[in-house]
Amino acid sequence: MVHKKKIVFITPGVETGGAEKQLALLATGLSHTGFVPLIIALSQTKKHQRLSDFDGLQVVEINCRKLSRFASAIWKIRRAVKDHKPDIIQGWMYAGNIMASIAGVGIDSQVYHSLRASNMDAKRYGRMIRLNSFLSGHADGVIANSQVGADFHITCGFSADNISIIPNGIDTDKFFPDKKSGAITRQKLGAKDDVPLVLYVARVDPMKGHQTVISVAKLCPDIQFIFAGKGTEALEVPKNVLGLGVRHDMPKIYNACDWVLNISKFGEGFPNVIGEAMACGTPVCANDVGDSWRIIGDHGYKIRTGRPEGIAEELRTLVKIHSSQKKEKLCAFHISKHFSIAKMISSYSS
């Protein structure tokens, strides 16, 4: 009888988000390749906010956010870990990494940490990064999802000797070129065929670039912009910007657009938006944050300015370039070849 390895993932939560989606994809994939995963979330999520990708996975939610219950929460987490008898404990993001090291004390399991970001804001995350850095020195390994993320954390005290890089995986069964559904979606959004449509996907957060894109939109009144992501429906925007909020039909949205714009101020490791858009055959223009330019390769446009005036000028030129079916296929093939889910799962298994 083949021994199935048991693995416990410890993550801050299971709400909608890029890092959370990657965890769900990874855990699901590993469950099909000889692993028995258990996911421990350090917060409790309302049913309508929980990412549906976790359906079918064993998830335990233990709220660590109330200081008065922190000690009992740690006891519950360690109890859940011991009951699962894992071969591996895998932390997910800073809070998950720290708790993975705490939960692994006195337990005969390998402990791994993960790094999902790059140059994070020291004011908001400095203490957590320093603690994570100290604990990672005692972990069996650290897995970063980007080269830039690994390099940044090494400068923060993480050991270069135990860091590996495994890029995110893009679900190409879900994200693929489908311009027919894109055209229908474009009509539903009220976008005219002769007006360029540019998409910006990001939750509203200080690390993202919504205000920059709003400034760009004001300088480009002949271009229609769409914002998708948590909180975007409440932003004050000019007439040529449509805020959609959270969407559950992103493949259709990507296929409806002419270009995807990806701009962040800091913190990005591997922006899933870039991979998802390109998998749909939609070209991306992005600034040099995280591994954005490594993902794009030769199949998009690299923004070298942070000024709204400069971005607007470049964008006005880009929207005049008509994409061909051949370019769309090359874009999608690039993602399926280098950033597939199968490749990510195989790397983690190894």
C-alpha cells in the first residue's frame, strides 16, 4: 500500500485573493498526487466571502484575531495539527509561516515557509517580516513565488541557502482565449466596439495603483477603463471608468478587453492578473514590480515610467495596435508552457 503524505497548510484566511486562490489550487492538485491536505485558516470567514475554490478541501477555521483568545487558539491549532499527524507543515504568507513554526514545535514534521510578496511596506509589515526571518532560519525550507520576492527577503535577513523559487500556476482550463464570450461581455458592459477597452484588476489597497490609473484615465478620455476587484465599485472615478467590484466571471472580462494594465506601488511577488490575462490571449502592459516583467517576457509591454502623463502617452500608442489571432495564441502558449498548474504542483511535490 502506497503511503500518502499528510500536509497541513496554515494560512491567514480563505477569502477571495490571489494568494488564497493559489493555495486552493495547490492543495487540490496535491490531493490528486499522493498527499492528504488539511488547511488551517487563522480567521473565520463569512460564507459569502469564502473562496469557492476551497470547496471539497478539508478546512478548519480558528480565529486568532482576538488577543483574549490567542492562547486558546494556539492550543486548538496545535491540537488540529497533531490529530492530522502531518509529514509536512507548510506556512502560507507571513502569519501562516510564523504559526507553522509555532505549531511544529515538538512535532515530528518538516516545516516549510512561503513568501508570496516582495518589497512590502516596512511600517505595516516590518515586525512580522523580522520575526518570520528569524523563524525561517529554523525551517526546513522557504518557497518564494518570485525571484524579486526571494531577493528582497534575503536583504531582510532570510537565509539564501534554504530559499527555493516556485512560480504561481495559472488555470489554463479556466483562463483561455474566447473572444466570442468576450464580445458578448463587452456589450453587457456597455463598451462600444470602436472604443479601446483597458482593464485594471486589483483590490483597493495602498499597495495598488488605483489613483495612478484614475489619473491616467483622466488624461485619456477616448479610452474606456474598467476596474475589477474588491472596493473598486466605491471609488470616485471619471466618466470613462467603470468600477465593477468583485467579479466571478474574470475569464470573460479578460477576453472582452483590448489591454490589461497592471501597476502596483510595491509588494507584488507574482501578479496572477498578468498570467490570467495572457492565458486569455489579452496583452498586458505592466510596471517593474515583483516578477511582472519576467512573466510577460516578450509578449507584452513594459512600462518604464511611474508618471501618469508618461503612462497615458504610452497607453494611447498601445491601444492603436490591433492584436492578431497569432499573437493571442503565442501569449496564451507562453503561460501554459512556463506557468501551468501542473508545473507548480510537480515542483512542490518534489
